[in-house]
Amino acid sequence: MNKYGAEFIGTFWLVLGGCGSAVLAAAFPEVGIGLAGVSLAFGLTVLTMAYAIGHISGCHLNPAVSIGLWAGGRFPANQLLPYIAAQVLGGLAAGGVLYLIATGKAGFDLAGGFASNGFGEHSPGLYSMQAALVTEIVMTMMFLIVILGATDKRAPQGFAPIAIGLCLTLIHLISIPVTNTSVNPARSTAVALYVGDWAVAQLWLFWVAPIVGAILGARIYRFIGCEK
């Protein structure tokens, strides 16, 4: 149970830190952190939690990562569902806390998106469903390649959290305009269920694409990273 508790806390922090920065700080008058700040916030949540709970649960914080690690031969199948449940519940708890904070400001409206992921008219840059699908698959694929490579026993030890956190930062820098960046079904679900309506209707893509991308990334790393 300590592993599942760690995944709950870790995903809670990821959603609160990442989505919280987008909802509360991204466009704050005059001192808003902007897209670069939000990207860094997501990376920092993973980096800090990797050092805090990596030795307990592996610090997945993401159903796609858990599935990708399983596909890469690094994670047992019998722990997949409990991990995913803990991640989704941790994200939803953070979404609830963020909602309580955000609604404390006069004029707050969920119609603003609440950091939800979307495509078409709900994409920050009005990108199509096809563009969103390709983006989420490719970004998650690269994320898994970095995760598997950085945590390989042959890689320099102790630096994996830095590489993984910076990778997630880069992913956000690239893809926020397209989908608001998911690469994490738990993160998407955590805010979509509070928005409802279109956010829930489009949520399927932010489960399917990251999982497909994660499996592809795991397969690619097993090919390029195997010892000859």
C-alpha cells in the first residue's frame, strides 16, 4: 500500500503544481509566468517527486508511464490497475483542491477550461484532432524513451529525475499550443471531470494517445537499448 499511497501523493503534486500554475499563475496580471513557466512547473513536479518517492514507488505519476514501463519489461502487470487507480484518484483530489482555491477569486469561470486538454476549438492554438493525436502519441513516445534510458542500469546514476523532469518541461514547451499538453491520462482526467461538457467528451483522446505513445516508446527503447 505504501507504493500506491506514494503514487497518490505524487500525482496529487503533479496536478496541483502543473495545472495549478496554469490556472492560478500563467496569466496573473503583470507577473504571470506564461507558457514557459507552466512548462517548468510540470517538470519541477516530476523532478521533486522523483527524488521524494522514486525509491518507494518508482514515481510513475501517470497511467501511460506505468503501461509503458510494463511494455518495456520494467513493471509487473499485476500492479498496473492499482497504480492507475492511485494516480487517477490523486489527480482528482488535486483537481478538487485547485477548484476550491480558484473559486475563491471573484469572476472565476470553469468555461475558461481549468487547464483541460482539448483539440479543435478547445485547442489553445485551434489545432485539429489529427494534430492533437499525433502530438500526444509522439510526445509520450519520446517521454518513455527518456524515462527508460535515464533509468537504465547502464546510465549515470542519480541523474534520472533531472533528465525526466527536463524532458517533461520540453514536452510542454512544444505542445501546450496544440493540446494544452497531456501525455498523462490522470492529469487530463483530474481537471476534465470538473469542467464536464466538452472536456469529458474529448477526454478519450488523452487516454488513448498517451497509452499508444508509451507502448511505442517502450518498444523502441527495447530495440535500441538492448545489450548486444
